[in-house]
Amino acid sequence: MRRLGRWIVGGVLAAAALTVAGGGFLLSVALRPAVERDAEHCYRDFCGAYPALRPWADSLRAAGALRDTTIAAGDGTRLQAFFIGASAPAKRTAVLVHGYTDHPFGMLQLGYLYNRVLGCNVLLPALRYHGASGGRSIGMGWSDRLDVLRWIDETERLFGAGQRVVVHGVSMGAATTMMLAGEERLPASVTCLVEDCGYTSVWEQFRKELREDYGLPAFPLLYAADAICRLRFGWGFREASALRQVARCDRPMLFIHGERDRYVLTEMVYPLYEAKPGVKRLWIAPGSAHAASYADHPEAYTACVAGFVEAYLR
């Protein structure tokens, strides 16, 4: 009987150790993946994806109009961003927030929309662990929401007082946008927001990926990864909820999602849209996969965004 007890205790300890190790591995894969940080490589990727926009981007660089700047986050982390002034002095700024493992230059197509079409100043932050920004890990939008709030405060330094701001995010950047939208200290300068294919919460997105990529249920690995994340990085997957935050949002918001998004499931946009009180609009891009709505439908995307945000940037 005593030997059986030792076997049981040993088995339980071994299972616990494996769960912790598996949770740590899952967390590392999710929050510390390889990220392309070289700006020139990312600029070439943008030019390859949007050759028609290259003359505009090249002209900005030639004129020294695509510049970078840095600030310190609340915890001292160095944050970097690129910015573009409007062709004529403007009191309207678009803060464009990139996605998971992406680079600010991955948002230049939307920079064109706002800068060239709508005459806005443009700010392109590099989220933590991306581009030239610091950070020990990816924040999945939750810690990033506070950094973007800091960048919004910087718009007046960069572009002058009295800015009216739209925040527009794609994928993880969309989740960031929704997460900051529910903050009580969201500046009054933010007059509207646009989210493109954001997830409801980090927990739900990771649960979906764990099931699809590894064929595993949430218990026990996701629970272990969540606990380790809390200990190591100070936040948990469940609290990182765009759904909860968007329910607190009092600014107009445009929701965009691809009809055939299989990465952040199209179905996620509907509870987000329903949870948002007040002024809102929803556009499902026909036939589009994840983060492909602009590439597939540039004219319709531009018309949809312009038709929504123009009223709030005047």
C-alpha cells in the first residue's frame, strides 16, 4: 500500500511537471516567436504586396517625410514609431496599429488611405517586441493598449495641438484598439475607432489555436500557460478581453472582418459588434481571408472607412 501511494504521488508530480513544462512551451511559442524587425526588409515586403503604392511611399522617404521617433513607456520600455505629416497642416491624425509579428510598415497601405486620400497625419507605432521597440514578449494587445494611449498623447507633440484622432488596428492591432477603447482615460481627442479582424479575447483565440494546431483541449495546458503568463508578465489571457472592453466604449466604432477568415474566425465579430453600445457600423468583406479585406477590396474598404471616420475628424 505504501509503495502504491508513492507511485500515485510520483505520477501526480510527474503530470504536474509535464503540464508546467507544456504550458511554458506554449507561452514561449505564442509570446516569444521569431519576429521580423528589419525595417528595410519589411519595407520591401510592403512594396511587393502593394506595387501601386510604392511611388507614394518612395516619395515620402526621398523627401524625409517618413520619420521615426521614440518614447518611454510607463515601465521604461523604449517604444518606437514612424510618422507622416499631412501634405498641408492638419488637425486630424490616424494612429494605425499593426498585427501579430508584423511591422509598422505592414500598415503603410492604410497609411496611404489616411494620408493621401483623407489628408491625415499618420502615426505607426511598433508594438512591444516588434520593430525597434523593446519588450520581453508580445502583449497580445493587453499591455499594448496602454502604450498606444501613450502614443495618442504624443500626437500633439508631433503634429500640433488640437488633434482629432482615429485609432485603426488590424488583427492583434484591432484587439489592441478595442481593448484601449474601454479605458476610462481614453483621451477626448480620440473621436472614433476602426477594428479590422480582431479577436474577442486572448483566451478564446489561444483556445481556438490550441485545438486547431495541436488537437488539444484548453485543460490543462492553456490554464498552465495562463498562470505562467500572470507570474512572468503580469497579465492573464482571460482579462485580456476585447469583448469586455468594447462594451465600455463610448466612441463610434467601425467593425471590419473578412467573410472567410479562418485565423480569427469571422464569427468573433458578431458578439463584439453586439456588445458595443452607441454608434457603430459593421462591414463584412466578401470572400476575404484574415487581414486581407483591404488587399481584396481597396476601393470598397477606402469608401467604407472614409464614409465612417470623416464625420468624426472634422
